[in-house]
Amino acid sequence: MKQFLLFAFIMISLTSGAQVYKLAEPLAHTYSIVARDSVTGEIGVAVQSHWFSVGSLAIYAHAGVGAVATQSFVNPSYGPNGLELMKQGMSAQNALDKLIAEDTGAPYRQVAFLDNTGGTAAYTGSLCIAEAGHITGKNFSVQANMMLKNTVWQAMAQAFKNTTGSLSKRMLAAMKAAEAEKGDIRGKQSAAILIVKSEATGNIWDDTLMDLRIEDHPNPIQELERLMDIHKAYEFMNKGDLATETGNTMAAETYYLKAQALYPDNLEMQFWYAINLLNNKNFEKATPILKRIYTANSNWKVLTKRLVASQLLKISESKLQTILSL
């Protein structure tokens, strides 16, 4: 019933343009960050809450447009409506002002907008549960409500500004800083991060750089960090696969090794690295790796044989039989 009421509320909001406070709205009290990388132009939003699957409710982003975090008594329509207004050319501030003015439940909202120029705007309603507040700056906004302490958003801002590296790394630093300040007064449950490109490619599947969710976990930020490392490892795997497709097996080997450094216990990464070694005629190095993999799971041996027909493994029949006898 609750999901039906929420769906009905969203549909009314999207079709009428008005935003009306409903008791059925989920209590996504939380902390979040919207941010932009000033060098690459990448746009991101991340969130953590003591609420199941907060990422499905609270964070939105479109390549070349901006990002939205909507929380407290969360009104999900701020996401698509805010992005549409910014896509039409409104600044983050003007878009947020418009939607707040139309929302009879505004005192219960906490919302942050970021546009593709790095402009930010945030709003913390007067009826948000303490401790609640936000800090905005060029290329970022941090916001939190129902925190144990009123130091959370300040710690997040400092962590983001003082951390170097990729946008995802800086955003994670802000989230970890919030937890270091004890975060949500109720504890922790779910987290999510979404990062998109600086410009839309016209292909939606190419526009998202990272989209990770921890739906229910005792340590969601810690688990999010683990998945972010795995995500990076698979980015190297993808680059290795592309290098293999073009016949650049030496480049593929470099990428596969970088992937394994981030995710050393993953058998599949080890397998494709070993296959690439075979394609590079480095049988001595590949043999012990494949033997270890085959011992752990004999299905990899079956797959090795199938790769020949797909021309992903170029090896003589005698060498193949030697490998399959391991």
C-alpha cells in the first residue's frame, strides 16, 4: 500500500507540476554530496542513510546536465523535475527555487542541486529533524539531517575540499568523514554513488561512469568503498578485453595485471590474464596460473577449449592438449 501511495504521489507531481507533501513519503533522513570534477567535468552524487535502498529514492544525475540529492521526507520528483529544468537552461539555484516554491511540504525537505557549470544550491527545511544543515561551494554541496552531531556537513565539506584524486575518491572521503562524525543518529544501512560524464554522448549506456548501490549492509560505506575498488578493477579488465579484440595483447597484459592488483582473489581475472599470456606465447608463465585455476574449478578448463573456436585463444593443438592436461 505504501509503495502504491508513493507511486501515485510521484505521478501526480510529474503530471501537474505541483509537489504536495504526503505522509506516505519515505523517511530518507540521511547525508549526501553532489559534486563536479573541475578538471574532467564529471558530475556525481552519493548518499548514505539508515533506510533500505536509499539510492533508489534519493540520488539522480544526467550527463551534461547536473545532479540532485533529495532527502529528509524525500520527494523523489525533485530528481527528474530538477534535472529537466537544468536541462532547459536553468541554473541549479533557479531550478531549486522554483520547485521549493511549488512544494507545500517544503519545510520537511532537504534538497541539493548541482548544474553542469559547477553551480550549486541547497535547501534545508525548517521542519527537518535536527541536527540538520548544509554547506555549498563551487562544484559541491554537502547536506545532512537527523545527524547525531551538527559537525557532519562541515566535516564532509572539508574532506571533499582537502582530498585529491578522482571525483569518486573525493566523494567517498566526504562520506567517510560523515561516518567519522557518527553520521545518522539511527545508525547506517544503505549507500549509493552515481557518477556521469561531463557531456552526454547520445548513448545512455555510455554516459554513466559509476552506478553502485549498497541496499542493506551493516557497514554500507565500507562496502561501497570495496565495490568501488572492484569497479576500478573491472574497468581495467574491460580495457584489457578491448586491447585483446584489437590484437594488442601486450597492452592487454598490462591492464589485466592492474585489475588483479585491485582484486587479487578473483579467478576470472587470473584466467583471462593467463589466456593472454598463452596468446603472447608465454606458456611457462601461464601454466602454473591455469593449473591453480583448474584445480579450484574445472569448468575453466572447459572454457579454455571453447575459446579456440571463438578465436580468442590462438594456440596449436599440441599446446592446447598440454594445457588441458594440467
